[in-house]
Amino acid sequence: MSIALVAGGTSGIGLATARRLQQRGYDVHVTGRDKARLDDVASSDPELTGHRADGGDAEAMAALAGTLGTVDVLVVSLSGAEGMGPIDALDLAVLRRAFDAKFWAHLTTIQAVLPHLAADGSITLLSAITARAAMAGTAGIGAVNAAVEALVKPLAVELAPRRVNAVSPGVVDTAWWSGFPDEVREGFFAQAAASLPSRRVATADDVAEVVTLAATNRNLTGTVLEADGGARLVSLG
């Protein structure tokens, strides 16, 4: 049975992707730092195998990959909520943490798993609309996501015939928004749904469908798929 490893697969887009890959017949392993979330996955999705590991911890990720044998599909779905705000007030220490949590964790995970990645395997990364859309207050987090996307083309050439792609989501209703007050979140979702060409806020599974395509389609490499409901075409803020 082919093996899929979803780093950051205990919630949101990562978990939805893990479920889709399992439905396609993969032996799916997910990683996360939060024990409570791992316990929830063990209860709700017993067919998935959870591992407590930080994507930014090279030794932990390499050790895990070594126990799996050959990894056929690697999905890196690591995110962070820091790095937003107007440029004149952006704390560079916070932005460095944002790079650590997402860009460096993506790169660390790739390096750690690569020795165990199948010769015809795939790597799929998760960026975000902030890398591609002009929205005030997103220069910091946009730079983080743009750095993730910048890995795709050179790695697709360097690691061929392994395939490397990324997916760029837009506004997605996930736990990422849980840190915002309900009225702020709901107000933004309503505004986004009215502005987006798709006229709706995406679900995690909407994006997971695209991630699964990127991870499994043998003719797709070096590409960033925009699963953003058209967010890059309009102003959201």
C-alpha cells in the first residue's frame, strides 16, 4: 500500500486532505504538535495514524519518515497566524517567528523526508492568497507564503522525476480563524462571500480536493494551483 505523510494533518486543510488520500487507498500518517488534536483524530478518524512531531524539528521528522519506509506522497500543511499588520507597526521578531513556523518548517520537513521519498513520489506545499493578492496589512505574511511558493519551481526541476507543487487557498473556514472574535470572523466571511467571484467562503475539503489532485496527478509539477474562489481577482480589504 502506498504511504502518504501529511505534516500538519490534524486539523483544517491538512486533515481534510488526509481523509481524501485515505479514501483513495493510501496508508495515511499525519503529524501535529498538539496532543489534544491528535487524540481527536484518533477518535474521529481511526484509519489515520497520528504522530506527535513538529514540522520544524528535523530530527523528529527524519526519524518518523525512517519508520515509514518509503513515502509516496508528502503534503506539508503547516501554517501560522503571525506576521499580519501594517508595515510601520510590524514587529520583525514576530515576522521571524512567522517564517520559522511556516517557511522554515516547510523546508525542514522536505529535507527530513526527502531521503525516504519514493523516486516517483510527490511533494505538495500549502501557501496562501496573501502571496498573490494586494491586501493592506499582509506584506509580512505575504512574504512568508511567497517564500513557500518560491520553492516549487526549482525543486520540481532539481528533484525530478519526483513532482513538486503547491496549492494557494483563499478565504477558508477553518480553525485558523478561531483566534478572532466571532463577530469579526463572521463579518469578514460575509464580506468575502459577497466580494468573491465564487460568492462563497471555501471549506477545508474544497481546498483538500485540489491538494489531492496536486499530490496524485502524475502530469502536474512545478505549479502553484490557486484554489482561492477568485480572491486574487478582487479586493478583499
